[in-house]
Amino acid sequence: MLGNIVLKENAETVAKASSVEMINTLIENVENKDDTSIWDSLAEMTDLYGHRMTGHVQYDRSVSWVMDDVKLHPELTAWEEPVTVNIWNRNAEYAKLYIPTRSPPEIDIPMLGSGQSIGTGPEGIEADVIPVKTFEDLEKLGSSKITGNMVLFCADFVSYAENAKYRISGPLIAEKYGAVAVLVQSITGYSLMTPHTGAMYLSSIPSASITIEDSKLIERMYTRYIKAQKNPSIPNSDKFVKPRVKLVMNAESFENAKVSSNIIIDLKGSEKPDEIVLLSGHFDSWDVGVGALDDGGGAFSGYGALKMIANLPIRPSRTIRVIMWNNEETLFRGMHAYVEAHKDEIKKHVFAMESDMGNFNPWGMQVMGSDDMISNLKDLGKRYLSNVGGGNVTKIDHSPTNDISALGEMGVTLGGFESLDKYSQASPPSVEANEGYYRFYHSHADRMEALDKDQLRANAAAIAVWAYIIANQ
């Protein structure tokens, strides 16, 4: 018996030493500046096919690109799983603001229709615009003031959680007071005349996002108009008119119009192949920019991490699975389809990670899980990643990202992998840590230039370390 115990202890010592050696090999990728393959691969795919809007042909072509790429790595197994999705087409859209003192007396204002919005009809909607900062402001004005007008939600950026409600719920609430359309100040703290789109709840009135600059222009015009109405003797009062906008949107939606897919890629575990450590990012994007930042970087960081692990001479004990989710930007159909297809296997998922907040200098994970698990992860992060980044762990009591939330509800420990801010290097979970991310997301600026080759590789290496550690725990 004693001999068996000694042999077991020796085997465990050897296995632990081998595991540490593999982890150190993964960490070496951080400084391997000759390897720009993750950035290069994402650039090739997005240069070839552009955005990956759910239900659009660009999404399908990009899926085919990934599936072909996986064939170059025979140690990996990949397949598509069906996801039934809606199709939303933006089509032609524009907005004009009337300023009679200018020549010509109207200006084009950059805009992006909100995802899932209805159209205006080909003739468009022309109406006066009433700016409000909050839902409470809207309620105070009431139907007597709002009916027949457009509403502009012009709240300044505080955080995504605080501001997104105006884009998501604003049209539904404004229509109750008789608004004919909604404009939303783009959800970002920084703008170079850049509108940012995003999803909204279905409403009977159209909605679009405009730039910070034009939102503030409309707000100033309205303030001057109100002052002039109260005191016509102020200088230039006759020139201060209500802001008025013509909005034209030819958007159209098709319910359950297409069977699309999630992408799933496995590296089978050596000892417990039925147990799964899941890495992920969402594959779909909006139809502006190319979805490099949101969330091509996250999806390809997970895929890049899997390739790094596959190159090791010693396989992890558990299977490591990468999922590139479909339809995160609107209805999370990819998540729901996966949970339904794998409902009997979810209990075998020991950890699920998603990267969906940019991939700059790696910081670590916000984790929803037990205190014991989080304490263990904190120790491991300090031990292996403190010198290269990506090893911080913070406990949260909610899902860190959308696509893995259903897995968390079924008992799986969740980790949201995050970076330091692109510009200030502020750390999560502070609001400042995401300011750089929101400069680009959901806009025409979401291009490859938002991502750095070395930072993207460092993210993948840190994710690979976490995956390898957890797969061997």
C-alpha cells in the first residue's frame, strides 16, 4: 500500500512539473513578437468579407473561412451547429437637420438606425425634435408636449449600463407619449462625428443614433428656442427656431428567416474528454465597420489560445472548446441554440469564459462562481500571470457577458476576460476601464486598426494559460 502511495505521489509530482512547463511555454507566446498570426488571420477574414451581421451572406462566408482555417490544424475538430435567426436590413438611411440661418438651410447629420428598428417609409418622417436627458424628463413633458414630435435622448455618457437604456427602451417609452420617432445620442464618451448603432426593443416608431456633436447642437438650438419664447426681446430671438429633423430609414426585418450557425472547435482532453472548459467570443457583428473589436478580437483570441495549447506536447486533461457565438448583438439566439442542443451535457461544463470587452493589454477575469473557486483562481492568477498580465480575478454576482449567461444559470462557473483600457490603462471593473472600447464599438471605426498585434497575442496567451490550468484542475 505504501508503495502505491509513493508511486501516486511521484506521478502527481511529475504531472504537476509537466503542467508548469506547459504553462511557461504558453506564457512565452506573450513576448514572441514574430508571431502576429492572430491579428493577421482576423485581418485577412475581415478584409475579405467585411462585417458579420447575423443572417447576412458576409457572416456565412466568414464562417466558411474559419472552417477552412481549422482544417490546417488536424489536432482540432470543428463543426457548425444550426441557429435560426432573424434578418434585419438597414438599407438606405439619412437624416437632415433644418437650420434656416445657414445656406443651404439644412445639414446632413451622420446617423445609424438602431438594430431591429422599423423603417420610416420612403418619404421619411419630418418633425420637431424635443431633447430630454432622462425618462423622468420625458414623463414630465407628457403627451401634450411630445405627441407629433421626435424625442432626442441626449444624456451624456456615464457608463454603458446607465446609457444603453435610452437606446434599448427609449423608443418603447417615447411612443407611449405620442412620439413619431426617436433619436439617441451615441453611447460613447468620445466622438469624431461618429454615430454608434446598437439594438433596441421592438417598437412601432423608428429610432436612430446620432453623434454627440449633433445631439449637443440640437440641445442648444432647443434651449435657445425656449428662452426666446419666454423672452422675445433677447438678441437674435427671431433666429432661434425649434430644431427640426427629417429622418429617412428604409430598414426591414424578416422573422426566423434563415438557419445560420454557431462555430464550435474542440481540442479533445487526454483523460476527461467529456468534461469541457469553454472559451468563447461572439462571431456576429453590426453591419458597420468590420467587427474587429466587437467581437472578432474576442473570438480569435479564444481560437488563438486553442491553437497555442494544441501546439503543446502534452494535452490538457479536459477538452477545451471554443465557441464563436451567433446573434449576440440582438437576441442571443446562438446561446439559446447551444444550450438546447447540449442541455444534457451542460453539467460536464466545468468553466465557461467569454471575451467581449476589447482585447488590449490583458487584465484578467470577472468571475461568477463559488468563493472557493474564486479564491483558487486568484492564487493561480498571481502565481502564473502576474508578470505578463491577465491574472487578475474579481468576484461578481451576475453573468459577466451575455452569451454565457444561460450556462451560469445552469450552475457553470463563468469568467469574463477583460483588458486594461486602451488609453488610460484603467483596470476593470471601473467604468474608466472601458472608455477606449466604447470609442470604437458599433461604429464605422470598428476596424482592424483598433487592435494591436502584440496585445491580441498577449490576450490569447493569457486565455490559453487559464484554459490549460482549469482543464487540469
